[in-house]
Amino acid sequence: MGMLNKTTILLYLVRALVMLVAIPFHEAAHAWVSYKLGDNTAKEAGRLSLNPMAHFDLLGALCMVFVGVGWAKPVPTNPRRFKNPKLGMALSASAGPIANILLAFVSMLLYKVIYYFTPDTVAWGFVLFFLLNMTRLNIMLAVFNLLPVPPLDGSRLMTVFLPQRTYFKIMQYEQYIMMGMFLLLIAGVLDTPLAFLNNVLWNFMMWSTSFVDKLFLTAMHSITVLA
């Protein structure tokens, strides 16, 4: 039981460290894309920053550590400052999940390099555990945030496909829709579709970094031949 407690504590510690990287990158990506598209609202609010405290939300942080999926303070945007409001909102919204996918890719890449080409020590083992969780949690964040449910990023992407009047009518019920989604999460109704999407993205990460596996096998073959 003691070992289980230590493992759980380590997992929570690593999730907290991952949160300090994943959440700021996600939120700063929203702010950066908005700024580049002409809306400096987030920049003026201090959200164009990788400082975790600029984006900190207590409940979202606790969920990230203890559940594995969390959130930060919403990044403010003013669609009227975009040249094309619909496209601007969609691009700004997609920036966060894309940032998480890029972080997952880099983490998986580093994981494989370290796994294959470093000695088996406790220190490197912790680094591998961190990178594995960095990959997993960033994938989960990307998938979760792409759900077309207000106020998640996926709901902002709906601006491209829905008439403006319909979109804003839906957004009037944002709080109720979000509460309904969390009830579905707690009930486990969304477990299967979310797990499927997470696995799809995980398999993509494995495939896109498979050149590292091939490089290691080639190196091992060369060593064997030389020996």
C-alpha cells in the first residue's frame, strides 16, 4: 500500500509539473494567434505570456492534477478586431489544441531518444515518466478542448459552420451546456469516445516519431555487424 501511495503522489507531482508547461502554452497560443490576427485584447490583459500564474484557475488546476484534464482562465477575445471575425475566432480557438499536439509530439520524440540512447538510471527514469505524462496529458487536453461544447475551444470552431445568430443563441446557454457535459463525464458516458480519440492521437504520435525507432535499430545493427 505504501508503494501505491508513493506512486500516486509521484503521479500527482508530475501532473502538476506538466500543468505548468501545457496550460501556459495552450493559453499563450490563443493569445498569440489573436494578436497576430489583429486582436490585442489578450495581450493587454497580460495573457500573451508563458507565466503559469497569468492563466491560473484554481479549480481547473486541481482537476488537471487529480483527474488529468483541466483548464485555465478563458483568454479574452474581441471578434470585432479581426478582419474576418468568423475565421479569426476559429483560428484563435484552434491554436490552443494545436499547441498541445505539438508539445505531445516533442515530448514523445524526446521520450524515445532518451529511452533508447541513455543509461537506465533513476534520474533518467523520472525524466521518462515526466515525458510520458507530458505526451498523454497534452493529447487529452487537445482532444477534450476540441469537443464542440461551450466554453471549450471546439465550440469556437463552430463559428465557421453555424450562422452567427444561431451560434450566439447557443452561447446564451453556455453554463448549462457545460454543466451537462460534466455530468456526462462524471457518469462515464463520454469515456469511450474520448478514449478512442485519445488513442487515435497517441497512435499518430507513435507513427510520426517512428523514425527514432528505426534509427535505434539501424544503430544496433551496425554495432552488431562491427562486433
